[in-house]
Amino acid sequence: MQRWTPLDVQAVPGAGTMELLQSGDTFVIRVDGIALMSTREHGSEDALADLACDHLGARGNLRVLVGGLGMGFTTARALARIGPSGRVTVAELVPAVIRWNRGPAGAPAGHVLDDPRTQLHEGDVGAVIRASEGALDAILLDVDNGPEALSSPANRWLYGAGGLSACRRALRPGGVLAVWSTAAPDRTFLPRMRQSGFHASEVPVRSRGRSGGVRHVILFGART
């Protein structure tokens, strides 16, 4: 039986208790006892960045916004794809998650916060979106379990008409918005993306990438 050692715990307003645990070289973040993310399974987090970068192709000087640091894997994948002149801004609301990434739990993803191309915003990703009109090539959102499974009620704006329109304004022509979801959203979300100016689609992904694992969904929108 795998034994988990608690390393730290943080009360998160509106989201319960968040804790970091370790077993061997694996780290897990749990919220109220439920595993939220693991350094062992990050295929769908990788896919969040890969889908966006595949769409953007050979563009240089990419500017990418990652909403939600997590265990650092989406940021790591984006850094691997943007080239030496690109930049990734990471918005993370929970100080403990930043602290954990600066410690041993950040090693599996390569300590992305130490990369000189990474810019950290400790706060709401919505504030960065509103301040980035026409400045971004990609917005990658992994701040909730999906548009209907909010970790914080304050995030509801992100997935409504106002938030989606703000995302479109923040993107350069041809830019992309990609949203990680634990499952397909209700039938209104993709039409809402389209009404906000995106070519929208669902892309199924797996938590272990090509090795399988739990099914997740990337909600993908190309700016029209």
C-alpha cells in the first residue's frame, strides 16, 4: 500500500483545505481529501499547451498566459514549445501552490518558475486577461475542474459571455483559448464560445497521455 507523507496544508477561501503530500518521488495536491493533481499523471495538462502551440505553428515571439500553476506541467510544456524569445505569464491565486513549486514539488516539471522566460502573477488570472488587450497568442485556463465545476465562485465570470469576450480581446488575431475540463461541459458552453468570437470544439485527452488514464476534455477556441 502506497504511503503518503503530508508536507504542508493551506486553507483556501472558498475552496476548503489544500494539502501537499509526497510518496517517493511523486507529489500530490489534494483539496478536502480529494486528489486534484499529481506529478505522476499530467498528460492532459501537457495537452493543454500542446494543442494551443500546434495551432499557432511556427509563430515566433509567442506570448502565452497560463491560468493556474498547478504542478507546473502546462507551463513546462509551453516553455518547451515557445522558443528562446517567447514568454509565459503564469497567474496563480494560491500562495501555497507557488511555494510548493519553488520547493521539491517543482522538480518533476523542471522548476518552471526559475526559467527566465516565465513571469509570475500572484493573483487572479482575470486581472491579467483584462489588462492584456491584443497582447497574447494563447490563453490556457486550468483554474477549475471545468466551466461548471468551479473551485471558486469568483471564477464564474471567466466562462460567461463577459469573460470569454475579454479573452478574445486579449488575444492577437489567430490566437487561441484552451480550457481544461474534467468532463464535457453542458451544451451551452461551446455555443457561448462561438458567440464570443471563437471557432470552438471539444478535444478528448487522457490523464496519462498516450498511456491512457482518466478521460478529460480540452475546450478549444481559435479567435476569429
